[in-house]
Amino acid sequence: MDSKTAIKVENLYKSFGKGDAYISVIEGASFSVNKGELVALVAPSGAGKTTLLMMIGCVEDPDKGTIWLGDDKVYENRWLTKETRRIRREKIGFIFQAHYLIPFLNIIENVTLIPQTNGISKEQSEKEALELLEYFDIKEKAYAMPSELSGGQNQRAAIARALANHPQIILADEPTAALDSKRSVDVVKMLKKIATEQNVAVIMVTHDEAMLPLCDRVLTIEDKKVVSKKSEEATVL
Ligand SMILES: Nc1ncnc2c1ncn2[C@@H]1O[C@H](COP(=O)(O)OP(=O)(O)O)[C@@H](O)[C@H]1O
Ligand SMILES: [Mg+2]
């Protein structure tokens, strides 16, 4: 795969259920996202945005198709490695609508959890976590509990956590849904900065039209396929 490409999906299919409960969600989706790109994923509720992110994130099994992450073909009609959990931990940072920080761990413990699971020492992971928290302007909250932070601060801590394993790919599912418009703009600008400065590919699901001009490109799901549009041509349904 060419060295600019972070994510490449070819002819991907996904359905759920059997018999009367059968639903086909994605039918032959093909698209790619480059390193350094912040791409919005916009489509009506139920169109399959979360399902698509979860397949790229090696969480949800596709029915068939091909997925490359960086140079690695990870899926071709089946997972090509038994170590999908390791791929997920090492290559991908997830950010969700709710921050999902672990409530009984303080902020720095939340941020260092995955790096330490990946074998990074306590000292090294804490040093890097403090740098990230400084970057996100919440270093003074490092030893506070999530319940002591505002919504925006918790979401920034969640982004710091997503970055702590130096992911090549960030998958963000409505990361600004719980934030006011100023905080939303801050978070998306931050994601853009990370994409540009660290050459990370970011896919961000959003329902907020105001975020689209901050993104490089917009992906939509139409007729169960993924379509790429310029930011100025896209609308939120
Ligand atoms: N685990 C599941 N079992 C059955 N149906 C599911 C499951 N997950 C998602 N779906 C269905 O797949 C479709 C796409 O869901 P989802 O990806 O969550 O959409 P979006 O994130 O765009 O709102 C919906 O019709 C949803 O009900
Ligand atoms: Mg969703």
C-alpha cells in the first residue's frame, strides 16, 4: 500500500442478524484515509457509522471485504491475525461520545493504563502522560478524579488517553456531542492539530455541520456505500 495511506477499505460488507432480524448495513464500501488527514463521517442515525468505525478498529467482524491499517492487511474475508486486540492497542486510539474515563482512577492513571498494558514503564508512561495533559491544558488535573473535571476537561483527558499509545489512527465517535459549540470547535481543532503535527489519520463521526469546515474531507454513507465529498459540499442530515 502506498506510504501516505493510513486506512484502506475495499468492498466491505456488514450485516447483522438472521431471518426476520436480518439487516444489511454496509454493502461494498471502499474508501481510504491518508496519514495527516482529519475526515468527518456524516450520515443519518442508523446508517452504520459506528459499525464502520468498529470494523476499522478491529472490534466488530465484517462479513467480507478487505481492510488495511498502515502497511498491514489486517482483514481479508477473515482477520489475518489472531492479535486483533494488540493491533487495536498499538495502532488505534478511540474517542467516544461519553469520555468513558474509569471513574475510580485519577486522570493520569486513566491516561497511562493502555501504555502500561503495552509494556511501557510507569515512569516513562507518566512522563508522556504529563506532557499530553500539558498540551491539553489540564496538567493541573493529573491527580484529580474524572468527577472533579468539567465535561470539556474530561473529553480532553479522553483525547490524551487516546493519544497515549502513539496511535497511527484515531477513531472518534461523536466526540463533541456532549460539548457546547465553543468546546466542540476546540476539540476538533485539537484533532486537526494532532493529525497534521503527528501525521495521524483521524475519522470523526459528527452531526454538527459547524465542524465540517474544520475537517479536510467528509465521508458519508449513501446506498450502504461510503462516498467522499469536499467539506464545503457536505451537509448534515
Ligand atoms: N450488534 C448489533 N446487532 C444488531 N443490529 C445492530 C447491531 N449494531 C448495530 N446494528 C444495526 O446496524 C445499523 C447501523 O447501526 P450503527 O452503526 O450504530 O449506526 P450509526 O452509528 O450510523 O447511528 C442500525 O440499524 C443498527 O440497529
Ligand atoms: Mg453511532
